[in-house]
Amino acid sequence: MKKLELKFQNEEDKTVTITLDEPVEPADPALINTAMDAIIAANCFYSNGGDLVTKKEARIVERNVEEIQL
């Protein structure tokens, strides 16, 4: 399963990650950048280290799990 991770820095300079399942691909960097700016401007997410203040990175992560019969 693929996930889109949006990483921000908060007021205490700690990384805060917002994860979204099943992102649209191919990813549109301009749209992601605009969405992250909107998240910061709206101050709509709570962080223990204070408000989100800057964008750090965005990435798509894929995790594959293969179960082993015991």
C-alpha cells in the first residue's frame, strides 16, 4: 500500500508527519506544495510542539508485507 507523507517542522523544530492513504499518482509537486501551504496557513492540525511553521518534505512511501506461514 502506498501512502503520501507530508512532513512539517513545528515551533519546537520537531518533525510532524501527516499521512494520507492511496495518493493519486503521478504526484503533482505544485499541488502538494499548495496543499502544504494551506495546511500551515489554516493552522488546522494540533502538534505537541506547537503550530506547524514550515514545510520539510513530501514523499510517497510504499510498504510491502509478505506473510510467512509457520
